[in-house]
Amino acid sequence: MLAAALPSKSGHCRVPMTLHAPGAYHHRVGAFVAAFDELSRRVVSLSSTSGALPGHLRAMTAIQRRGVELAALQRGALARAVAFVESELAAGHHKGVDLAGLHAHARQLRPLLALAARVSPADLDRLRRGYCAAITALLARSAREIAEAARSAAAQLTKTLSAALPATPVSQASVAPRGQSFAMPRRQENALLASQADPEARAAEPDAPVLETAFVTGLQKLLDTFIPLAQRELDVASEIFSCSEDGSDPGPADQGPRDLGEVLVSGPGQHILNLASEMQGPHALVGIPALAAVFAWQRRLTRSGQGKGEDEVASALLGLLERVEAQLTGAVDAANESSLAGMRRYVAQRSTSALSASAVKSTHVLPFLPRFLESVRRVEAALSQGGPGPRNSPGRGAGLATLSGVRGGPPRPSPFGAAPGAEPGAAAAGQAAALALARRGWATQLAGALAAVGEVAARDQKHGPRICLENYVLLQRTFQSRREGPLADVAQRVDTECHAAEAAYIEQQVDYFGFTPVLALSRKLDDLCNSQPSTRPPAPISLSDATSMFATSTNGLAKKLGALAQRLLKHFGSSSPELVPRIWQRLEAICLSRWERIPKQLRTWYPTFDLPLTVPQLKAQFLSTKPMQTKAAP
């Protein structure tokens, strides 16, 4: 009977043939455990028999030789047993078993583990590594399923987004063919600018996608599932491989190798890195809300990785998260630089005389601005919707219910975790860090956009003020509620540039309908009265010149104002309709305020002079020629 369980001369342990026959993994393990138990009992029995002999007999050469043979037999059996278990795990026979089943089968091997702990710690290390590799393979399989589901959903969302966003990326839209306008198609401009100006209409859009949220959801699901699971599996491995044959704990649980955390993280970690690497190019902005989840987990792991047994897996996980962060941050930085390069190419192409002469007149909002502002809105919307809620608050057991092939009760309490109030704090901190990163990029792009608008507008004195005003107002409206952190200084600069552009455009329109001499005279009279209050200064112009100037300015004024109204509608009616009433009201207020002051100013030098129009008459002229539009200012 002993020979049936002893190693053969060929080096193979004699175990039942069903051990190698096709069948369920647990049948194979059960048969092997039964054979190894029988072998271990017989070796122990022979050893105890030899040990019971008197001392003078134990010193006999034959007895000593038999002891050496028994020790060699034990080592050989252990080596072959370890090789068998390693081959079973390496062959993938465990793939049809879930994690709970693999835990149970590993616990069946405790006699083997106890013998390895006594005889050969190196063999125990081999078993531990093989077991962790098997666990890693199961985790990697489930991680691959989650990542593939995220890619499939992202592909579907990308098709939907292609209909909602401009089809041409910034880098391609920045250079137009010779002889064609650089301006966006009027219909596209109108839709994008209307959505920016009317938040209620934007909120009413049916099922408007927010970026490719499948990437963010997929990455967050991977992190929330496998980060707690890696720690749990390390705990289970420590419990299985630290028990002696009678169930007692022979020593500290962390006596094993310190790189098992890397082994457990490597499988799902590769799929996490692969999914993160796909968030680049057209999907680069998805990296910003995805970084919120990465920052949140870094915060949790940094707080929790100080206790006993936590450093091993926490260090491996933090290393993985650092690589994910580097990938996502690099993709976001590359996207920002690509956007700036597109702006520079646009300005460079516009500098050619052939294009600038034909395209400036039809230029409204520069094509890269709506795409930039839409990306800002979508990133902020994704961040506001991100962060784990009560249903999937990350703790050691987070995501276990959704993990393919994982069953069993909840794991032990985790230091990852879990006071209920701590997790929302980590999530909020992650979102805040991601938003700060996004705002730094936006500030850089915003400064580049301001420079590009200024350069384009400077090439044409006639249309330059209009181009500046239209683009600066769009930027001001977008960033008026985003004045924190890196955006504060740039937003203030937008306000300054917007006010200057509006003043320049209004001055240009005053000159268009012939009121510039009147307003200039009124301002000059103010300066004269303020500079020499005690004596009457000389008249700035003669009475005949004043009479001629006012007659020229008011002659056919209704027709001039009507032409101005049509000009405003032509400039802004389709691209920035909210500017039409805004500019008209400013013009009316400036002209009426000066017209009310002119009689008192002129009385000092021309007591008998009467204005050709009274203030009510001038006001009636503005009212009768007011531009009619379909969309009021917000």
C-alpha cells in the first residue's frame, strides 16, 4: 500500500488515473489531495516508527540511512506535489471556477502547505505565487469584460456625438481651402451660439450625451471593483498560506514575499492602463472626469495604506494609479497643445493677403471657439455627474456584485474604508483636483483664443471691431460664472477686452450714421468748461460751422438709423442675435444723453441757437427705426 503512494523511479507520484482525466477542476484537486494525504501519513508513520527506537539503535548505520531515505522521500513527494499544483494552475484548469471556489480548493491543500512551510519555504513561495497568478488571471478576465463593454458603449456614444458636435476637429478646421471662408457654416454657428446663450433650451435637449461617458464609467467601474478586490484577495492569500496543518497561525501574516501586491494588481491593472490609453485624441477630454476617480482613489489609498498588511497592495495600487494619472494627464496636455496649435495655424493662414481680403467680411465667431466652449461645458457636466453615490460607495467590497465569476459573502471590514462620510469627501476632493487641472488648461487655451481673435481682427480696420466684439462677448458669457482658480485672471482679461471691443464698435457705428462730430463737440465743450470754470473760454467753432454741423448730422437721420439697424442685423442677426438690442440700446443711450446736454452747453456761446431736433423727436427716431429681431437678448 505504501508503494502505491510513493514516488516512482520515473519521478512521478502514483496517484489515481482520474487525476489526469478530463473533468471538473475540483475533482482533480480532490483526488490529488487524497493521494497526498495518504502519502504524508505513511511517511510520518515511518518517521515516527524510526523515532521510537532506542538511542543505540537509532545510531545504527542502516537506521540512519533509512532516515535519510525517508527525508528524501518527503522532499521528493513535496517537489512533485508542488510541480503538480503549479502545472494545474498554469494549465488554466481553474478558469471555470469562481474566486470562492478557488479559495476553497486552495484551503484543501493545507496539508501540502504545512509540509512546505516546514520542509521548503521556497516551495511554499512557489505555491503562493502560482495561486496569486491564478487569482490574477480570473481578475484580468473580468476586467477585460468590463473594458470591452466600455469600449462598445463608447463607440455607440461617439456616433451620437458626431451628430451633436461639429464634425471637423479643430486641427482640420483651422486651415480652409484657398478662396473659401474661414467662418463656420451659419446654421452651425447659430445652433451652437443659441445653446450657449439659452441655458433653458440647452437643458431641454433630449438625451444630450455628455462626452463619451462610457469611458469614464468603465474606468471608474474598474477602479471601484478591483482596487478593493485586490486587497481582499491579498488578505485571503495571507490567511491560506500562513496556517499550519492544525489550523494555528505560525507567525505574522506578512512573512511572505513583498511583491504579491504587484502580482495581484498586474492582471486587471493592464486592462485599466489599456482603457486609459484610449482616452486620447478625440477622446482626450474624457481624461479629465476620469482623473477625478483616479485622484479620489489615490486619496483613499494614501490614507489607508499605513496599517499592518496594507502597504504591499496599497503601494502596488498607488503605482498603478500613478501610471494611469500620467497617461490621462499627458493626453489632456496633448489635447490642449493641439488646440493651441490649431489656433496658431488658423491665424497664420489668415495672414495671407489673398485670403484676408475675401474672408474677413464673412467672418463671425472663429471656428475653434464654439468647440472649445462646448468642451468646457461637457467636461463640467461630466464632473458634476461623477463620483460614486450611495449605491456604489467604494469600500473593500465595492463592485463585487457586478464582477463576473465572483460569489460569496462580503469580505472583512476594510481600512479603505469606510466611514460613510469619508468616501464622499474623497470623491469631492478628486473632482476638485480634476477641475483644477481642467481650468489650468482652459486658462491657457483662453489666453491663446484671445490672442488669436486680436490678431485676426487687427488685419481689418473695418470689420476688426465687430469680430472682436462677437468673439469676446461669447467668451465673456461662457466664463462669467467660472472665475475661480486659474481662470480668475484670464476671465478678468476677457471682461476688459470685451468692454474695449464694445466701445470701439459703438464708436464705429456712431460715425456710420454721422453723429461723431456732434458727440465730439459735446465732449470738447465739457472739457473746456471743466478746465476754465472762472472765465468763458473761446468758442470751439463758429456759429455757422455749428449750424452746418447739426444740420448735416440730423438731415435724413431716420434713413441713416434704419440703415444702421439693418447693418446690426447683418453683422449679428444670425451668429450673435443677442448683440443687436444690446448695441442699439447703448447707441441710443449715448446719443440721447449727449443730446440732452448740448442745449445747455451751446447756450454759453450761442444763446440764439436752436437744435434742429428736440430730445423727444430724437427718441422717436430711434424707436421708429429699432431693429426687429426674433430673439431677444438673454
